[in-house]
Amino acid sequence: MHRHVRPSSGDPARDVVVVGGGIVGLAVAWHAAAAGLTVVVLDPAPGDGAAHAAAGMLAPVTEADFGEEEALRLHLAGAARWPGFAAALQDATGADVGLRDAGTLTVAYDTDDLAVLRRVLRLHAEHGLGSHELTTADARRCEPLLGPRLAGAAWAPGDHAVDPRATCAALRRAVERSPGCAVVPRAVVGLERDASGRVTGARDGSGRVHRAGAVVVAAGWESGALVAEVPEVRVPTRPVKGQTLRLDAGPDLGLEHVVRGLVQGRPVYVVPRDPVPDGARAGHREIVVGATSEENPDDRRATAGGVFALLRDARALVPGLDEAALVDVTPRARPATPDNLPLVGATDVAGLHVATGHGRNGVLLAPVTADAVVAGLTGTTLPDDVAAALVPARPDRFGPRALPPAAEPRVARHDGPHLAHNPGFGPRAATSTTPATPR
Ligand SMILES: Cc1cc2nc3c(=O)[nH]c(=O)nc-3n(C[C@H](O)[C@H](O)[C@H](O)COP(=O)(O)OP(=O)(O)OC[C@H]3O[C@@H](n4cnc5c(N)ncnc54)[C@H](O)[C@@H]3O)c2cc1C
């Protein structure tokens, strides 16, 4: 059931207020604008959340994990939408968001790592994901910069990457160019409701109320606190801190593929961007190395142990990284949920939509999330396969609900098995500053 945007009254109201101008909020705002809605995005620092740290891997295959079939279906739906999304964004703004479709290599450092990799490849085969094992000779032919110690490798041709910083900048431009739309650098401190309980706007830190027919909360890991004042809805987001490094590689380090690796059980990745076309750094590539995963708040502080561990494991895969300049260390927090799935769509409270909790895959899922939220705002229908993939992301699944059972609007929905598989914090929620997860 969709809740349509209702024209708002009074004040220079817009159709939609989006709280949070991260990659998800900006994608929602842009798609809403493309659907003819007027939108204001409120964010004190647009683009400076988790997306600022993200490597930008679009990796439904190499992210696939045991017992996470629903996430896999959603991630595949997300990946399918990226080429069209990037092309449309380029048409709208002229910006190249750095979508690279060169595929992904996964490298096993020792024989134990290879045993794990082969188990994962069997999982991929069960789901027909198109990955396969490579001989070490073939892996080196594919990526000559791989290091000398290599027990085995695998190839995932469908896993790609994009530049999240460039994407956020382009999305912001696209929103700002849309008629009746704006990005306002203000933090939201509360939601406005009318006597019927409908959410009618958002209050910023200066006390100004931004009225709208609908409010979309897309404030990353901080979404839960914002929605806490609406007791009918539970949005259990928490921060999972991650650190990435950015290297400036000169023209000689011609790394072409995303290289993921297991180094004595520790996941690490190396993500190259296209070489800079001109200027003082012509021919240089940015290379992102990541990522730590820590059950810690977003304190924006890099740790010596985190940086050390990332560099140690990355240079085991690609020794040539030693020559690159370390230009940036970026700590930010992923918006995580108890079952590692996002919350997307209309809530049971009129006027309130959510788009958050994307954890390690918010870049991958931004386009499909935008489609889903805008379908809810406009009352349009998604293709059946996309709608089915989004069922596990329903925003009411954590309850409690205030509505009596007889009034429940979501009759067709079922409880996904992921709740049984993963009742608490998932296996990726390691408390460690070592790179315990790949994103
Ligand atoms: C180290 C690291 C590596 C990652 N790598 C990948 C990857 O390779 N691929 C991938 O798909 N994903 C990756 N991710 C995950 C991805 O970055 C996130 O899932 C994604 O950024 C979530 O988008 P978002 O817009 O919901 O949140 P964010 O990007 O965090 O944006 C939230 C925004 O909300 C704003 N905000 C917060 N509170 C308020 C408020 N009260 N009022 C107004 N605005 C507010 C913030 O300022 C921020 O701009 C990575 C994340 C990290 C940390």
C-alpha cells in the first residue's frame, strides 16, 4: 500500500522534505524531482557522511554471504539499476561519476584463505552468480601488479565500482538544478505532526519548520534518533565505524581491477579509479584501500592500528602500493541495522517515509532505494521483481506498531527468514579496529 504525497498548506511548503543529504537522501530527492515533486534536502554537511568514506564497490557477488539470500536478491536488484542511474546522472549534470565495469578479482593469500574462497565460490555457484576460480597464472595475467604470494584467486565479472564522492556531488547539483528544489545546509532536530498524527514537516536547529506533504528520513545512522519521537515506528540504526585510505598512485601503478583479498583470514580491498585525464596529476589514479569495521560511534578519528592493518594487508596483495602517496584517511560510520538489511519506504505513520540502514551497501542500493521511495511517494508501482526484492527492507519489520492488527495496512507481507537467521547483530559486527569486514 502506498501513501501518496498530499499537497501541504501554508508557508513556502514543498511536496517532500528529505532529512539527510547523503548518497541515499540525494538519490531519493533527485528521483522525486524527476517525478515532478518539489523537494528540499536538509543536511548540515551534504555528502559528508558514510558515502565520503565509501570505496564505492557495487558488489552483489563478492558481498554474498551464507544465510543472506534476501540481501543477495536486493543487492542484485541494486546493481542492475546502476548503469541507467549513472547515465541519467551524467545526462542531467555532465558529471562522470566514475562507474567502472572492469570486474573484481578476489585473491587468497594462503591455503587457508583459499579454502574459504572455494567455499564462497560454491555458494556463488548455488546462486548462479557467474564467478569462477582462476589459476594464479591467469590472475597475474589479468592483474600483473598482484604480489608474489598468492595461493589462489577468483573472478567476479559482474562486480563493479563507482566514485561515491563524485556521485554525491553530481546528485546535489542535479537536485539544485531541478525546479522548486533546494539543498539547505541545516540539521533537523525534530519532526512536525498535526492533530491526526500525520508528519507534516521537519524542524531545523534554528527553529524553522520546513513543511511538506511527506518527510523522508534518510539521515544515515542518525535516522533512528530522529524517528524516536514517533513511537509508532522503530528505526534501529546504529553506527558501525569504518576507515578507508586514499592513495595517489602515479602513472606507473596501472591497477585496472578491484582487488579484494583474504590475508590470513582478514578481508581487505583495493579499489582503483580511472586515471585523472588532465592537469598536474594527469595519469594519476586514486586508489581506495579499505576498510575497518568497528562497533564504535562516528568519532571521525582515524586509528593508528586501523591504518597499519589496512596498509599491511593491502600491500600483501599489491606490493606496488608502497610507492603511492597516502593522501587521505577517512573514518565515518555506516548506518547498520540488527539484520543487515535497510529500511525503505512508507511507514505506518502518514507522511513519514524512511530510507536508511544500508550498512555496507548504501552506494550499491542508492538507485533502487530512490526508486522504491519515490514509488511510495507518488503511488506508482515498481516492477514485480524489484518490489519482491524490497520486501525484506520493509520499514515496519522491527515493530512495535501502534496500529491494532485489524487496521494493519500491509496484509500481503510476510516475515522474512533473515530474522530467524540473524536475530541479533550479524556476523559482520566485529568489535575490532582490524579490517574484520570487507566494507
Ligand atoms: C568505510 C566505509 C566503506 C564503505 N564502502 C562501501 C562500498 O564499497 N559500497 C557500498 O555500496 N557502500 C559502502 N559503504 C556504505 C555506504 O557508504 C553507506 O551505506 C551509505 O553512505 C549510506 O548512505 P546514507 O545516505 O544513508 O548515509 P550517509 O552517507 O551517512 O549520509 C547521511 C547524511 O545524513 C546527514 N544527517 C545526519 N543527521 C542529520 C540531521 N539531524 N539533519 C539533517 N541531516 C542529517 C549527515 O550529515 C549525512 O550527510 C561504506 C561505508 C563506509 C563507512
